[in-house]
Amino acid sequence: MTRRSGTSRSFLIDTNAAIALIAHDQSLGRLLEEATETFVSVITLGEMYFGAEKSGRVAHNRQRVIDLARAIAVLTLDHDSASEFGKIKQYLQTRGHPIPDHDVWIAALARQHSLVVVTRDAHFKEVDNLLLATW
């Protein structure tokens, strides 16, 4: 696990982690066992619903997203999330290291709630004061 600040043991899984979770990735499962709480963002669910809609097994994959959302607490966006998004996006733009907006939203939620982002996307390292874990 990459620790960048703080001592949070509450995790926010990003999209690649959510996909690995529903695929029953054992190494991810072991990492998540260390968490006191695990969350998924509404942003990640949206990305997963998009993946389901463009797949060859729409109904099956949509149900997998529904099951995930029932099993893990879902974080939604609010005014504080939007403020954090603006700060992060401006910082990244100023440094010349933009990352996808969906991931900026995930980072904003993680910073807002002091959560560790569980991801395999290296570009999250561009965000200051963000806790990261990989599996």
C-alpha cells in the first residue's frame, strides 16, 4: 500500500478495483479485509453502468453493478465534493498533469471523506494529499 498522509483505514474503490471486486480478485479481497469501511462512488457506478450498457451481456452486467451497489456503501456528490473537485482540477492543470475528470471526482470524494483510494491507476499519484492503495 502506498501511504501519502494520514492514517485512514476506510477505502474508496475506483472503477478498476470495483471490476476486480466483482470478478472475485483474491488479492484485492485480502486488501479490503484490512479496511474498517469500504465505499464505492456514484461516479464509479456510472462508469460501470456504461460498461454494462456497451457489453454483450447487458442485463447480466447491469445486475452485477446493482449487486455491488447493494453490498457496499455508495458515496454521492455534494457541494463540498464540487469544491474539492475544483481545487484538484486547478492544481493538476497548473502543473500540466491532468487526469480524467471521473478520477478527479473520485479523488475529490476521497479527500473530502479522508478515504484511501484503492486503484491500479498510477495517475492518482498526481493528486496531492491523497491516500492510495494498490493490490
